[in-house]
Amino acid sequence: MQRNTLIFCSTLALPLYIYTQTVQALEWPTVKAKQIGAHTYVIEHGPHDEDAKVSHGFHNNPGFVVTQDGVVVIDTGSSYEIGKMIVNRIKGVTDKPISHIFTTHVHGDHWLANQALLEAFPQAQTIAHANLIALLNNGEDKFWLDTFSKRLGDDFAGTKAVIPTQAAEAKTYVIGGINLQVLLFDKAHTVTDLMVHVVDDGVLFTGDIVNNEHCSFMGHGNFKGALAATEQALALKPKHVVVGHGHSGKIELIQSFNAFYSTLRTEVGKYYEEGLADYEMKPLVVAAMSQFKHWHNFDTQIGPYISQIVLELEQEAFQ
């Protein structure tokens, strides 16, 4: 199936038709909706391949819950095309309408696909952290549009920013007979994080606070807060965990990130107290983190992680 873009221009009342390059419509034939609970599904990407030529921008894990009244979606994705794919996968499971969309955090790969879902189901309620709504409405939406336009090129065609409108509350939402517990965090992976716990199925959607052996960008977050968030997640004792990136799994995924955050803060804190600079402590911290060295992006992120924790410790010292 081909997609053509037609542009109509008028010059001196004479019509001029300009065709842009023909682009192959994206369908991701191997991506399926995987049932992980009585009501809950994940459209799981799995591999940590962020190369746009391979993933076409799809490298997160959108999920959805089929309730008596409709479908609740947790996270969408990076583009309009991905949003259309999500709608198709949901329609392959149920003919019920999408009623709610929860967004776990502000990074564009978790909400820029909203547009397609709202086009198909315009009555759907869009819910996110109040900080996310404020940031995007104050101009950060343009940053994410620009970032993913450059990253995805033609695969981003037609994508518009559809910003969530309802501020999430830290409570249990009862939607179509299903209990969805929302946990809010002001300092974790970002300042806009939430988790969604599908209580009836024991499924927890963690966003990027927890991944599967994948080190995400933490420049918008806080390691102390992220560690505390994993403690709250562990207390829920979920049966199944849907992470932001990588295959979903069991509670061991949260335990791994809890150990990662804890070990990293402890090691950096120890050498910070000894007066070492971030670049001086890096080889020592890396050695202490050997069990995590095989994680995706570890080599590129560990330096920034150490520098950020040093800054956090300095800020904490003055509080």
C-alpha cells in the first residue's frame, strides 16, 4: 500500500500539482497485541533498536485494557503512523471504542501517536501528569515534534501534537468495571511520571522508570526519586510488568532497576564523600556496576548518570 502526498498550489490562477516522494505505508506485520491478563494487552516491541531505519520510531510498549464499556490505552508512540497501527491492533481484539488514554511521561515516543487514536475515537479522554500538560502547553510540544521529525523523516509525516487535557490524580479509577490505580511521581524518570496498575489483572505499566536491561536518558529526572518510585512499584507486588522499553515480564524487572538505582547512588555517594570528581570516580563506579554493564546504552549513559547524581547530591546537601 502506497501513500502519496498531494499539494495544490495556485499561481496566477493556474493549478500546479506537486507530488512529494512516494512513501511506503507502515504496517509492522510482525507486531502483535499480546494478552498478559484477563483484560490487559501489550503491543510489545521488545528489542532495544532505536535506529529509525529499523524501528520506524516504534520502540516502546503501548498497552490497553478492555473494559465493559470501552478500551483504556496506556501510552501510544512516536508518530501518527504508529497510532494507526495501535488502533488496528486494538480493533483486532475488540470492537469497543477507546474511552481513555493515559500517558506515562512527557517524552515524545510515549504520546505523539495520540493523534491517530483521537481521530478514530474523538470522545476518548486523555489523562496525564499535570506537569506534562503544563510543559507541552507551554511550548515543549514543539521540541518533541521537531526532535522526532528529524529522527524519523518521512515516517513522521502527518504527525501533529495532541496534548492530553486531563490532569491525572493519584487514585484508583474505576473504568468499565476495571480498577486502574494511578501512581504519580514528581521526580523520577522525569518530572511528569505516572504508573498505571491494572489491579484486577495484577499488571503494572511503569513507563520509563523501569525498563528491561535498558538505560534511558535521565536528564529530565532524578535518581533518588526514581529509586523511591521502584520501591512503591515493588510494594504493589504485580504479577506482570510492562516496562517503557524492552520485553515486558515479571516483578524481577522492577527489582533489577531498584538494584541499579540503589547501587549507582550508593557508589557515587561514597566517592563524592571522598572528594572525587565525576570523571575520577567513573572507572570505580563502572567496576562496581559490572552486573549491569551488558545493559543497552550502559556505556553511553553511565557517564552522564554519574555527573547527574553528583549534582543531585550537591543540591541535597543544601536542602
